[in-house]
Amino acid sequence: MRTRSTLLLALVLLAGCGSSGGTWTKAGVTEPEQKRDTLDCLGQARTMVAGRDGPRPVVDQDRYRGCMANRGYTMGPGTQ
């Protein structure tokens, strides 16, 4: 159950980050490596904030982008 909750949270967070209009790219990185780095950076940038309906996760976009940039990724044009 915990794995399912973690996966659901990751998908929600990725959806929020995906709305920025671009994709993270890095030469020579495989798709699984890129996904692992993305989830790791999202985890580092996530905080829980109090809300009317209880705590909810929020991603600090500056921290997330900084983490990805520190790993050698650059933001490219969207794939829409």
C-alpha cells in the first residue's frame, strides 16, 4: 500500500512539474536514470503544508530546478 501511495504522489508531483512547458534533457542519460533523478529531486524539493483538508505536498520549484541543474540537466522545449 505504501508503494502505491508513493507512486501516486510521484505522478501527481510530476504532473505539476510537467506543466512548465519543457522537458529536462541530459546527454547520455537513459530514460530510467532520468526518471530516477527526477523523482529524487522532486522528493528533495517536496514539503508538506497544512491545508483546510489536511496536509498536502507542495514542490519548491526553485529547489527542484536547482537539483536537476546540479545533476547536469538542462530545460529544453516541450514535447507537446
